[in-house]
Amino acid sequence: MGTVIVSAGTLVADDLPVGPGWVEVRGDRIAATGAGVPAAPDIDLGGAVLVPGFVDMHVHGGAGAAFPDGDAETALRAVEFHRAHGTTTMVASLVAAGPDDLLKTVDALGELVVDGELAGVHLEGPWLAEGRCGAHDPRQLRDPDPAELDRLLRAGGGAVRMVTLAPERAGGLDAVRRIVGAGAVAAIGHTDASYALTRKAIDAGARVGTHLFNAMAPVHHREPGPAVALLEDGRVTVELVTDGLHVHPALWEHVVRSAGAERVAAVTDAMAAAGMPDGEYHLGAMRVTVADGVARLAASSDGRAGAIAGSTATTDTLFAKVVRHAAVPREEALRRAVALTATSPARALGLADVGALAPGKRADLVALDPELRVREVYRSGTRVPR
């Protein structure tokens, strides 16, 4: 992009009032930001809302492509689909699988991490609770084995950035320490852990709660469980799937008010069906049926609907829903949505150069129309084809 000034009717940037503003882009970086209307911008976005590129720390695929399939070329199709919807940074989430399959998949996706297409790989399992496995294959769940964990943490040139596990599994707390020691983020999810054990896992180094409330023991007045332990600790970032299906908007509003937007990350948990028509798909080895945009495991033999199997959402839709359901003025709602979809997940993942419109950050920009639909996307200062 060279050096250009981009202006918009509404700019949501660090240390500036929400309103008309501009961003100076020099090469692939943001050089400066400012309030007001510049005299002669190079790119005038008119009445658009300009926000930082979205950061999705939990996504399994999209556009018919699934990250757990372990094919780098196919995975790139999912990356490009979500990027066109404003997600300029993402971590590829896997599902429970056998040791050899996981190793091969991390190695394959590691190519995209090295190339900068992905910010890392998220191992969601296989060290999860059987009773909270959700859309994971229960046959692949197991206790963490130190040797297997070490191999995966070294795979793909160190591509693994986050690992979700249930700390109640044998060796769970030691696994948390091993993950953190390797420089990855330890996350707690798909768990029946007690409040007390969750506290121990946090003290051992766990710093993320995977899709809070979903696939974890519920809050009980005599046993608060993992959700309360994760929410009350200021060291922890909690994920929320703000699609209106996984969590009721009133509950995510309560979480944001209680924990603060700086500790909440909106995630899509999207699977291959995102951007695709209703029909039959898969998530790892599990068959998934998508009807009216809702992904569920195939119905059981007695006709009961299967568990929710991720989502078909994109981060731009999550952003819009956070704004629309916020019981605060629009300017504050926009700041909150930027925190949930960009700043907070970037911080949780340790990504210092993305997540905000601020000097020195990578020039990842998303222009939204007044109805918060994506209009333009720039990544590293280059316009993303749509």
C-alpha cells in the first residue's frame, strides 16, 4: 500500500474518541492515527466504521474446508473465506484424534503458520472429559501422555499456540505446566472440573476458558464449578461464542459487565459449513447435519437432536451481535465489540502486533457499513479480495 491516509466516518482506535478519524498506513504497518477529517485522504471510506482486523482464536474451518483434515491447501480456502469476512488473524482449531493423525495435522498446518497465514494451531483435545465431549469423538479421548504432548508441542516448528484440556484427567495439572513451559497457552474446557480444581489449574498456568459455559459443568449454588472459577480470576480470558445460539445475549452481557471486555474473547468455533448451504458435513470423524445454519451432530437412534457441533458463524456477525445486544451507548458498544473480536483475543494469544488500530501494529483494517456489514478488508496494508 506504500504510505496512504485512510479516513472513515467512524474510527474505533486506541486513545481516540469514537468518531470521524484516519489511519496512516506505511507499508504493512500503522504509522499514525488521528481524529477528525483529513484534508486529502488517499482512501476515503465515507460513512464506514473502521475497526482493527478481527482475531479468531477458536475456528475449525469454513467454505467447506476443515482444519482437522490436515491438508494445507484445503485449509487455505478456510483462511481466505474468514479473511474476507474481516478475520485477518486466526488460530486453526483441531479436534480429538489419534496421536499419529494429530501429529501429521500439526505438521501440515505448520506450513501455514510459517508462511504467516495462520497464527498457530489450537489443540482442542484429545484430553477432554467424556461427559463433556460435545462434538468430539469419545473414542479418541484420553489422559495426557507427557511424551505425546511434547511431540505435539514440537511439531510443525512449534506451531501449537493453545491447548484445551480438562484438568481432572489423570496428569491434567502436570500437562498444564508442560504446555505453559513450552510457550503455548493452556486453556480449560470440555470439563467437569470442580471450582477448586479449576483454581488449581489456573494457578498452574491456565489462562483461557474455552467457550465458557458450553461443554462444561454448569454453575450450582453448592458447587460453583469451572465457569465461576474462570470468571473471577483476572488472569484468565474467557471465550464466548456470541452467535446467539451457544450463549444467550443476556448471559454474555453479564459476563462482559462482570469480567470486563478486556477479558472476553468472542470466538466463532466455526466448522467447515460456515459460508456453505445446509447439508451434511463432518468435524473430524463425527458426522454433522446443518439445518437453518445450525450445526449439530447427527441425531441419535432414538431421534434426539445431537449436540451443537461448532457454528457456521463468521466474526463480522459476532461483532454485529455484540453491538446490537449491548445495553450501552453505540460508541461504547463499538469499543466493546472491538475488544471482544480483536484486542482481547490478541492479548490472550500473546500477539503483540495485531488487535488494535495503533502505531506500530500490523495494518489490518476492516471497514464496516453503518449496518456493520463488511465493506473492505486490509491485511498488512493490502486489500483482501472479496
